[in-house]
Amino acid sequence: MSETNDPETNGRRLRAQAGRLQLQGRYDEMLALADAALAAQPPLAEAWLIRGDALKSQDRLEAALEAYEQAGASPRIAFDAHFGRALALDDLGRIDEALEAFEAALALQPDAPVPRFGRALLRLYRRDFAAGWDDYEERWRSEVFVTGCRGVVPTGMVPHLATRVTPTDLAGRRVLVVGEQGIGDQLMFASMIPDLARIAASVVCVCDPRLVRLLGASFDNVTVTDPRGGNVEADVALAMGSLGGVFRRDAADFPGAAYLRPKPETLAGWAERLGPRRARLRVGISWRGGAPGTGQQGRSLALNQLRPVLDAPDCEFVNLQYGDVAQEVAAANAGCANPIRLFPPVEIDDLEDLAGLVANLDAVVSVQTTLVHLAGALGQTAFALLPYRANWRYTESGGTMPWYRSVRLLRQAEPGAWEPVVAQAAAAVASR
């Protein structure tokens, strides 16, 4: 990096170089870059920020906090330091401190959307729904969110999405509601489509193609299509998540009841496919959730860690894990008197097909993933195995979540402690 006499210019160059390394997951090199800059005379304040980001990316959170504290002393990067500190505190489960750090960032840049969105997730996690949903609308001003999380919302539609709407804005109008984020998010937010249909003149829902059949079978007086469905005449267009600020502003606003139903022929097809029972209970299992960028490691198990569940008496187990897991299941089934049943992935890739299978079971045991939302939306009994710092959708504490009455939450008491959670799930299955 060529140097000038201007620390601000050099700091920008250093951050650009570190940013490229971070995108490539080269955190050790990013840390070495920061340390070299800190060893220089005089050291660049930005190096402390880069060090914090590198350490946080490596889950070395306490060390990251120390680096962010040092970075915060520089007015040039104090905003970013407070924001990085908030994220690290959030990952540590220190929610009060994380909220304070978001507030400190907003005190420097009151209109910044990213810390407002971060604060939204913590407020929703704390079940502060009204304030949380208000902040949640800031997501569409975040370039990171729009780039990576917009779901099936076309880029060109983003500036035209209605936000901060009220029931009055939607009553008697032709409304286009578009799926955002992942499949699980769209399943969860779809719980509010019946509320919308009751007050709107008409509703068109554009969602992930894998959800079209299931949502179409479940909602009367709603047109469900995928992004290939062409132009839609509408008075108001909004993303699914914005329905939260309209219909779920208080804990009492969450009905928690089942709202999805596969077609009768789909249910009957799976009943025939499963055949006569081999045991008292049929239980679906899923042990891996998310992707590398969405905390997969912290919220996933190895299949053999579910052995206490799989040893529950008088149970027949069915694989519901997404993707090709034939080798994992075969290894778990080797020498097992009660093998896990496995269906080809293509048979359950569409969510209506998967829903038909899930609805034919007696219970589901799953880590934090789309399957929990599907089971809850169907009213199926589910036991969700949650990491110490669960996603905001599962809220901070308690054995239930607002969205689904049929889902029981089993939480880690400390980071990484899966054994007691799995034991609770095994006992819950056995007790049924």
C-alpha cells in the first residue's frame, strides 16, 4: 500500500484492502494486515477496526471487543467501531450492551439505516414488536440487505416498495405482496397474508417458486405466483416483512394457529407412500440449518449427535433434512435396528410435497431452520433445538415462539452445549 501523509486517505486504502480479504474469507491475512499497520509509526486507527472485524469473523469475540474499544477513540471511525461492537455483543448474547452500542452509533449518524435495522432485530428478539417493526423498515435502505436478502423482490422494485404502511393504507386496495429473504422467512411472514386478504380488495402474492403450490392451496381469495408470472396491476406493493408492522404490533396480535394446508391429494399420496406404521410414532428429523453466512456452524449438529432421540422407543424416524444426505443417513443406519427412512430429495424439494410428508407425521425434531417454520405453519408438533443465541424469530427466552403454538423451543443454556438440549428432545419424543 502506497503511503501518503494523510492518515484519512491511508485509512481508506487500508480498509479497502481489508474489505477484499474479508469478502474472500481470508481472516488471518486480514488480521496480519491490521497488525502490520498498528506496528507502523504512527499507527492507523483504522487498523484497530480491521482487527476487530477480523477477530469477530473468527468468533474471537472478546478480543474483537477490545479492538473495537481502541478504534472507537478515533472520531473518523467511531461510528463503525460502535456498530462492530454492537454485533460482537449481540453474538455474545449481551443484548442490553448491544442495544447501547447501536444507540451510540445512531447518536453519531441518526439516519443510518444499518444500525437501525440491527436495533430492529434486537427489539423483535426482546418482543418489543411495535418499535422493532418500525425499525425493521430501515432494511430497504441498507445496501447489504438489498444485495443479499431481498428474496424474490426485483432490484428495480425496491425504491417503489411501500413501507411504514397502516391498515388504512391497505384497506380496499389492490395489494401486491412480495416474498423477501429466505424460504423460512417467507413461510413465517405468510402467516399475515390472511390478515391482509381480509381488508384488501385483492391480494397477489409473489413468492419463491417452491412455495407457490403450498401457498396457493392454503389461501382463499389470494393469487399466488412466482417472479415469472409477469406484471401485476396493483395500488400498493410491499415486501412480506412489512406486514409485521401492520398486523403484529403486540404479542396479543399473534394468533399462533396453523395457516397452511397441502392439498388433500398430496396428503393422501404421502400416507400411501409411507405405508403401514412400523411403530407407535412417526418422527421427522433435521440436524443442519442455514448456510456458512447465516451461522450454520453454531446452529447445526452432526447426525450422530441426535442418537438419544433416535434411540427413543417405539418410534419410526423419517429424514427431513434438506439436500443429499444419503451417505450420512446410511452411516447412521449401519447396524441399526430402527433405520431412518430416506426419500429422494427431489420428492420433497417443493414445499407442498414436504408439507404433505410433515403433516403425515406425529412430531418433528429439528434445529433452527425452515422446517421449524413449516411444521409450525401446519400446526404440527415440533421440538426446535436452539443455539445459545437463537435467531430473533425465536425470541430471547421461553419455551414457545409467538408465530406458532405447536412449536416447543429447547434452548442451549450455554454456547455449544447440545447434549442437554438433545436429551430434552429425546425425553419429549418418548413422552408422546
